[in-house]
Amino acid sequence: MRRRARKLPPAVMAPAPMVAVQPGAVPSVASIVLPDGRVVTGYAINPAQPEPLAAKPPVSRAAVNVALGGVGFLAVCGGLLLLTTFITALTALITQLITLAAVIFGGWIAVQVFRPHGHHGGTTVNIRKAIFKRNHFHG
């Protein structure tokens, strides 16, 4: 024998609690009639709206990073070029100063060597052969 399905007793619904709602934002109430004749009333649930995606910049981040890297590389190359120019100029200055000192010192040596020898009011003394006599040196 087949058994008959029993009828379910009607659902007892408790009254919905009162919800304080701000004016101007009253949610809509929906009623649904079930196939067995019961009516279910409740608030309609609005589907959740997805968060708007952040607007993509017109230029990709990778392109910006490559461009910034290129600018940094050019700055370093420019700095190295200026550094090598500075070192070259400093080397030239030091070379000129050494040359100037050599010319001045060489000129002083030349004056000492090519000056005529003789007694010009001074006394030439050779201490190893000198004889001390009456406060004079005799050679």
C-alpha cells in the first residue's frame, strides 16, 4: 500500500519586530504566496553592488618604472661625465702647477749657477783649508 503524504500544519508566523528606519530610506516590503496558499511577507534584499574597480592609469606601472629607471641611468651617466671632466681639469691644473714650480726653481738654480764668481763684498770661505789669523780667513 501506498502511504499518503500528510498535510503539514500551517506555519505560525510571529509578527516582525519593529525596526527604526531613518526617514527617506524606507525599505520596500515584499509578499510572496507559497503554493500551499500561505503568504510570506518580508523585506526585499537588494543585491550587493560590487565595488567599482579602481580606474587604471592610462600608462602601465611597468612603463613608468622603466622610464624612471632610464632617467636615473641618464642622471648617473651625466654625473660620471661631469666627474671625469672635473678629474681631467684637476689633473691639468696640478700638471700646470708642477710645471710652474719647476720653471721657477730651475730659474733660481740657473741664476745661482751662471752668476759670475768673484768677490762682491763677501768673503768666500773654504773651512777645511782655512787658517785663522787676526780674525781673517786665509786660504
